[in-house]
Amino acid sequence: MVNTNGLVEIRLHGRGGQGVVFAGTAIAEAAHREGKYVQSFGIYGAERRGAPVTAFVRVGDRPEMPRCQIQRPDIVVAFDAKLPREQVLKGLKPGGLLLLNCASEKDAWSFCNGRSFEVWRLDASGIAARHGLGSVGIPIINTVMLGALVRVSGVATLDSLLAVLKEKIPRNTGQNLMAAEAGFAEVRELECYAAAL
Amino acid sequence: MTEKIITGNQAVAQGVRLSRAQVVSAYPITPQTTVMETLAEMWAGGEFGGDFVAVESEYSALGYCVGAAYAGARAFTATSSHGLAYMHELIHWAAGARLPIVMSNANRAIGAPWCIESDQTDSLSQRDTGWLQLYCSSVQEILDSIIMAFRLAETARLPVMVNYDGFYLSHTYEAAAIPEQKEVDLFLPSPPDRPAIDLDAPENRHGLVGSEAMHRLLSVRYQATEAVLAIYEEIYREFALRFGRRWPAVEYAGPPGAQTVLVTAGGMAQTVKSFLSGPGRGEALLRIRLFRPFPADGIRKVLGAPHVARVVVIDRNVSMGVGGIFAQEVKAALQGLPKGPQVSELNVSGGLDLSPDLLARALEAQRPEGEKINWAVNLL
């Protein structure tokens, strides 16, 4: 998943309170541990829980990288299939990749109807709830999404990610590490035949 | 030296800690707030040994630094946008009193309306206060610039403002080398620890003067500011020798004979640099890092070369009725050349995102008849 100039551009979409910007930084740190050049930043208006948040990550072989928002991502990560679909998918490169948190394959299919990119899905909310992350009805899914993201993007290994999470997460560290491993294990590519279901 | 993934704001705090600032006073404002939060954490954890003074406004923050600097302390404050504007009277005072204060400013648009996007008009509207001004393009450069700024301020006896783009740099995480304290101590010796008031030799400074004395002081300060060009040259070379990183007053990147040169300041330079390294491009970049004093000779040397036919200045700021502020300064620097380049302006004020696509469109677009500025909004 590397474009021609050795740069991978990842855009993450979620909501305030979901740890989207943290996720961007964690994936950047994991790639940096493996000797890559990285950049990570988020945009948000006034900080509010529940408001849409976008984070940007660049991972490359060279220090020269643009310092602007990512309008043509190689990879899009959507923390929630109820986010505005047009915004989430805007500019995603043909042949690119979407990682989507969605409990149902059918909903995932309708979210990215007419796609020209790979779609990988996992029920991150379910996995997070299973690991006791967040409160009832509001699971905290960012570590699950990170586990899935290292697998589908290849920008860092799971080991590097786990090392970063161990360092950066002071509470519920064990559950978060297991949740990341579960995200890595359970993410699946959406198959074409799913359309028929 | 350790390498860490930190934000631009955390880089400021690291620079202040390593510079052994004795007094830090500031008031929170987006997107600067995490500078003060990080310094407060460092102070609470015993890593930062200076005084941390919480105040009720930016005016008081700079007032506190002015008092501390009068007493000989190494003083620092951080702000942005409306906070900087609120300090305005004391910004003049600090320069007139020749106090070597260092301030960081996260560039942000000034209202009305309220806007927290990145725009350089906040610091550029303090252009004529007499502060030295630097504009940074990476997290590493911010950290290094804070350390260099104290050395520069104390050598020239003039205050220094270190500017960097709000959000695009203040909140961007990237790798930065954090030097060891002992390395920094060799470059920037600890300030003397002396009592704030000498009761045996009381002084009254900067009382009322007449026009001739005022005029004389202004001319002396002008010369001191001009001399900074040479002082800066020396300081950046020493910094490069000690730390291996070069931050010249103006930076040129691109092919040596480029006919078109894009000129900008701050983080946008990295977008331009990366864009120009792509296939099929032949343009070059000139980044202006030192804005006051203005390195006009260095800029003339590059843009006045016979092969340069076209210059495009990209400004994320605007002076109403004139245009982009860097563009005006560049045009003034090129004045009087027998065959100077054609200078045009691309304006992305208000924090507009300068993407590679926008740059490509701007370079191809013909300026509408009668318009001297290419407003990015017309290219979106």
C-alpha cells in the first residue's frame, strides 16, 4: 500500500472523544520506530465530544512531505459508518483502501456502494465492548482500529504498535493491548459476493 | 540526544526548558495553550526549574516578562492571535527598552469573525514594533529556534518572536531530536543569577525624554537591528556546527538555474518543497525564515539572478489595500534591479490549506485581467 513516491497518506474520520487524533499519533509513532519518516495531525473546530474529527498521517521513506490536509488519501479509516459518507470517501484513490468499523456486512456494503477501492471491515465497537473499553453503549474503539490498521496498511508491525500503546496508555493497558490484537485478527476484506446478501 | 515524536507546541516547551528560562508567564489561547500546559507539567515534575507565573491576561504576561527582563532574568512568554494583539503596547515597550525577551507565537487569524485557522497577519501586524521575527517550517526547527532566539536576543539586546503555523505546526506530531542539556549549555550559557533589585545602586529606567534623545535612541536601535543580519549568520553557523542542523535566514531549494522561484514562509514551505520534488517540475523554493531584520541582500542575490524570470510569493496573510505582506517586502527588496523578475502573488490568507493540487492550479492559472493577486479561493 505504497504510492509511487514512497509516501503513504492515511486519513482518519471519527468523532470527538473517540481518540482519533491519538490513533493517528500512535500509528505514526509505530512507523517511526521502524525508521520511517512520519507526520500526524488533526483538525477540529472547538473541541466537542461527538463532533466530526479528522486526523491525517503520512508515512514515508524521505523527510520531504507536504504539510497540508490529505485530500487524496491512499487509506481512509472510518470509526463509524454513520459519518457523512461523501466526506469520508472524498478523494480516496482508486485502488486505495477503506477500513470501516461496522457491525453488519450489509451496512458496510451500502456505505461504500459503487466503490473502486478495497474495503476492510470489522466490528470494532463489539470488540471494544468485549474487552471492557469505554462505558455501556459508548465503547472506546481506537486501539481496536489501530490493530486492524497496521494489518491492512502494513505501515508498521503489530509488535511496534503494541510497544507504542504500552508506553502511551497508562490505564487499562492490558485490555487495550488485547483489543488491538483482536482488531488485527478479526478485520476482514469485504468480498464481492457480499453484495448479493 | 533523544529523538521523540512531539508537536510544535511541545517543541517550544522543550526549547524553553533547555534554554533554562528563569521566568515564564503566559495566558492560554488556542492554538498556543499546550505550550503552557507542557511547561506547567515540566515545572510540576521538576524538569523545568524556572518560575512559572499564571496571570489573568496576555497583557499581564508580557508585563511580567518585561519586569523580569528589567531585573536581568531570562524571560519567556507564548501566545497567538488576539493574545498577541492584546500585548501590543508592551511589545513596543520591550523592544524600546532593549529587553531580550523571547516569545513564541502560533500564527492564527485575527477576528472578526472568530477564527482559529492559521494566518500570519497576527505577527506581521507587529512588524514595526522592533522585535526580531523568525518563521519556522518544522517541529525540529521550532525547538532549535527557541534556543537560538535566546542567544540572538541576548547578543543583540533585542526581543525575538518565534512564529510557526497554528495547527499545521502547533498540533502536528513529528520526529524531533531533543538535545542534551549540557550541549545546549555550551551554546547558550546559563543566565547570571543576580538579585532583582540592587538596593545599593537603585536605578530608574526609561523615564521621559525629549525628541532629540528619542530620535538618537531610535537610530541606535535601528543600527542594532541591522547588525542582527551578521549576528544571525554567526549564530546559525555555530548552531549548525554543534547540532548538525542548518537554519539560514533564507533557504533555497531546487535546481540551480530555475526560471521560476516560489517564495514563502513557515510550514507551507514544506508543501512547496515536496511538490517541487515531484516529477516534471523545474521550479525552486525560496523560504524566508528571518523576517525582521529583512534579509533583503540574500533575497536579491537569489531572485535577482539573470535566469530568474518569474517569482510567485505565497502569502498566508494580507495587508488590506496592498496585498500579501511577504510579497510587498520581496518587491521592495528587488527594487532598482535593471532587469528584475516578474513578481506575482498567491494569497491563502485565513488559513486556507495549500495543497499540491492548489499549487499546480495556481501555477497554471492566468491572473484575471486587472487583478494583481491570485486569490486561492478562486482556484478551489
